Amino acid sequence: MILMYHKIHPDTPTMWWVSVNEFYRQMVELSSKKIVYLNDYDAENKDHVVITFDGIYKNVYEYALPILKHFNYPFELFLTSDYLDSDNSFDKVEPLADFTNSFELLKLVEGGGRLQWHTRSHPNLKEVVDLDFIVNELEIPDEIRKLDKDGFDWFAYPHGEFNDLVLNEVKLRFKGALSCNQGNGVDNYQLNRLTVEDDTSLTDNKITCIIPCYNYGSFLIEAVESVLKQTIVPNEILISDDCSTDETQIIAEEYTRRYPKLIRYNRNEINLGIVNHFNKAIKMTTGDFVFFLGADNKLISNYVEELMKILAQDKKTGIAYSDYAFFGPRAKLTYEGLSETSQGGIVSSSHFKVFFPETKSRDELLDVLRESNIIHGSSMFRREAYESVQGYIQTKMPEDYNLFKRIVEKGWNAKKASNTNFEYRQHSNAQANNVLTLQNKMIFYRNSYLNLKKQKQDYENSRVFKFSFMFYKVIVFVKKNYKKPSLILKKVKTKVLK
């Protein structure tokens, strides 16, 4: 698969712009693939992916490069030299955007990019039969070639189009060439590319976060906000309420109003208990990778990203787990009661890390699980693995311990993400009324009020409302004065003349 990007930017005015957040998501989704240069690309290898940029725009240097360096991905840069250190004012459709200069191109090459050729002026070559013109567009100026001693082996057809004359000239000068609509996946001089847009998904794996809640409305805001602030936000979030009697429903329904395409709310008519509730919640979702987050707990920002990468990299891995950190009024006391091997260190005065070991094989993992649990309840698991053991069952063991032990016994592996964790609240009896919780509630309800107020103002300023209100006043006036036709006529004349 060969990907084609143009612009990476916080804003996305047209389909040719991909937002920084979505670009990061797409790079994470490629973590299970092998990212290669075009010279190493094998079209028959489904794991091979090439990342290409056409232009090259300054925003690729500003926004894409740091992300590409973070993942250590190689990438290809198809340059149109006439617009170096200029802008795209020639394009009357696209918003104005600057191209890179020579210094920025050198930095892109230094960061893992490889320069390739996209003609001098980006003409559509499909109908061109002037050989001199074609040759001039295909020739790379010496000062440009010096920018990358390892580059300029590959060509990208402007607008993805070409004719036989162009194709023959390209074959004389380059190792291969790329299109985006006229090509195929077989001929090295007509390889097609996928045009990546903001909502393009590069993985088939969808992620589900389930937030079960029973009378933890006081903490629900913190839990949901920690999921929304993930570097990779799940594809669906289900807040599942096991018949709470507090403000859980009010808060959950407000979140579904704010994020109707992302967050759903389920309320059980009776309290089902953990096992039945969890199994029901999973049936209500569709994600391939699933995890539960207790409504009183929180995630650190890279939690979803790190765990989903582990599951995506190996289809035999059924569970991805992590360490966690105690927080809350009883955190220090609970931490001090652990064995030294479980104490992962004091993160801060309020957070205490709990360490879980990483095993070298599934057999070793099974031996450990027979003695104790090292996989916490907010671990991410593959739906297929969950279904292979018929889900949660009622036993004397903790429900998560029992589930994960049976999954490993079934033949699945479990692997640890060592550079993330989630935050596990340790409660006290008075905690529901602490200052931070009250502040979060106040902010939540204030924002809800302001959002509703703005919606009301927007509606009242709309033409629909103004017309409806005017029509309402007419109806009231007519009903009140229907026996006085002269008065109605006079009113109509006054409005018309006005």
C-alpha cells in the first residue's frame, strides 16, 4: 500500500488537508506494518507501506515531520521545483499555503525523508505530445538533485495522469513511477496510491471503551474526560449504568448530547451485578479491541495507543495489560501494604505505581496466573478472545482474573505495555464530597449551561425562528380580532407599506 498526502495542518479546509490529530492516529494505525522506502517496496507484501507527500508544503515540515520522527518512519517527498519557497496562489480552488524552502527540504531529508521528482511546474501530462516540453519537465536541475544524494529515483505523475509518450520518457529516467487514479498495483511505472483524507482509517480494528458505572456519578466526569484526551480516542464509548440512583444518568446523557457519534448511554432497569452487566455491555458494542474503565478511575493520555499497538502487532495476542498507579485518599496506605516486588515507585505525592511482571512465554504466564493475577480489569482484550471463552462467568474468583486466565488457557497470549498505565482510585468514605470532585461537577454543569444558552441564542437569531415567531404573532392577532376584519386589513396594509 502506498499512501499519498498533501498537507498536514490543525485545520482541514478541503479533502487535501489532514489534521494533525488524524495524521497521528493514522501513523499509530500503521504500527503493525513495515514502513519502507519505494526502493524497498514489494507490492505483493501486504505488510509493506510507503508514505508519500506531494508538493512539498511547509506544513509537512512543521507538523508531519515531528510525528514521523517520533515513529521513526521513512517517507518519500515528491517535489515540484518551480514552487520552491513560494506558495500555491496559482491554485484558485485550494486555500493559500506555502511550499517549503531548500533549508526545510534538507531538514526533511535529515529526518528520514527521501526526495523524488514531481516535474518542474506540475502540468497535466495526459494530453501533452510536445516531446521537448515533456523532457524539460522530467529533467531535474543540478541544484535540486544536490539536496538529496540518495533520492530522485522515482517519479509521480502530476494529477495522476499520463500518456504512452510520457510513460516511455519516465522509464528512461526513473526506477518507477506513481499515479493516484490511472495506475495499478503491478507495473512499477504505474503504481497507484491511496489518497489519504482526514477520516481515512488504515486499520480494520475498531476500539471500544466501556465505562461501567454504579453510583459513581461523582467521578464519571474525570473518567470520560480522560478517555476523550487520549492520543488515540476509541471508536466508540459506552457509558453503561447499572441502575444508579445518583446523577450518573444526567451526566451520561449530557455527554451523549455533546458527542452523539462517539458516546452512547445504557441504563439497566435493574441492577445486574458485575458479570451480567459486563457481558451485556460488550454485546451492545462492536469494537474488535475492548477495554473497561471503571467510572471512578482514569487513563493517562497514551493508554489506548500503547495497548492497541500491542494487539495490532500480533494476532495471537489476546490481551494487552499495563501497570497502574494508585491515587486518592487511601493510595499511600494501600501502596505501603503491597509486597516490595509489586511496589513500582512513588510517582508523586499523590500517585503510587504498582508493578506487574512481564513474562517471556505463554507457559510462564500460565504458571504465574495459577498463583496470582497480574492482568488488571482495565486491560484491553481482543473481542475474538473474549468470545472464545464465552465471556465473563460467575465464580468465586474476581471476574477479570477468571476471564483473562481462561483466555490464556485457551491458547491466547498476553503482553505488557511498559510505557503507560491507568490510574486506580483508592476510596475513602468522605471522598465523594472532596473539593476536586465538586469543582469538576461545577465546570461540567457550567459548560452544559453555556452550551445550551448558545444553542438557544443561535436558534433565536435564525431565520426559521424569526419567521416562526412572526407567524405566531399573526395567528394570535387574527384570533383576537377575527370579528374586526377592517382592523386586520389595516394591520396588513401597515406591514406591507412598511
